Amino acid sequence: MAEPRRRADARRNRDKLVAAAGAVVAESGAGASLEEIARRAGVGSATLHRHFSSRAELLEAVLRDRVQALCDQAEELLTAGSAGAALATWLGDVVAHAATARGLGPALTGYDSEFSPHKMIRTAAGRLLARAREEGSVNPNATVDDVLQLANGISLTTESLPDPATRAADLLALAVDGLLLPSGRESGPDVR
């Protein structure tokens, strides 16, 4: 009976470590202190190292969780009333994620993994953009690359600012006005 509880405890500790790492990375960047991550998770350094053999493995887990959450949200938004508003909402979350990722991508350069966050994000964006095109609420010339490069540019511009997610949302709101066609603007949310 003690074995299943230990597994549940181990899963909880791992989840706490990933959540704490996400928060610390958002504040301090990918080079954040592993000791600070363990402290915020309420576990010891040995527990952190038992779950993650390297910094890159921990950072990948953070990025994997964040990207999966964005993809799950995109899936839910595919049934939203307004496809243009759904795309704008999702892009707001993408720029907030990217603005607070603070070097996660570059920190994983060269790390050998099957995980492909760019492919996942591109697929999710493509589905939302296709639906907005069908609805006629988005500029028909906008491509997935355009949309993701726009989000990336906004994120890179704001990631070193004191409140990067808020500033990114403000800039995205300006950009969305140029992305959505008039019918999409009327029903679109305020992404700020």
C-alpha cells in the first residue's frame, strides 16, 4: 500500500517542481537557480535531481507543459462563436507565454529530445487561422508564419521589460486591429 502513495507523492513533487520552475524562469530566466526552484516547490535539491537529471530536462518539462496548455486551449477555441476572436484570444496567450519564457528555447538548443514545440504551436495556429479564414474574419493574406512571427516579434520585444506579459498584450491588441477584418473586430475580445 505504501508504494502507490510514494508514486503519487513523487508525481506531486514533480508537478510542484515544474510549476515552481515555470514561475522562477518567468522571473529570472532560464539560468534560474535550481536551489530556488527546489525551495519554491517545497522540496530539497536531491528531490529535484532525482526527478530531473539536468537543467535542460527540467526546462523541457516546463516548456512541454506550457506548450501543451496552449495547444489544449487552441483545441477548445476551435468551437468558439467567433473564429477571429478565438484566434486573437489564443495569440494573446501565446505572446504572454513567449514573453515570460525568458530564454527557454535557447537554453534547450542542442538538447536531444523528440519534443517539437514549434510543430505543435504551428499546427494549433494553423487550425485557428483556417477557421478564421473560413469565417471571413481574418485577412485572407495572413499566413501561419505571419501570425507566429508577429507573436514572436512582440514577445522578443517585451521579454526584458518589467511586466512583459502586459506589454505584449498591449502590442498584440494594436497588431490584431490590422489582422482582423472589420467583421472580426466587432466581435473580437479586448486581448489586453
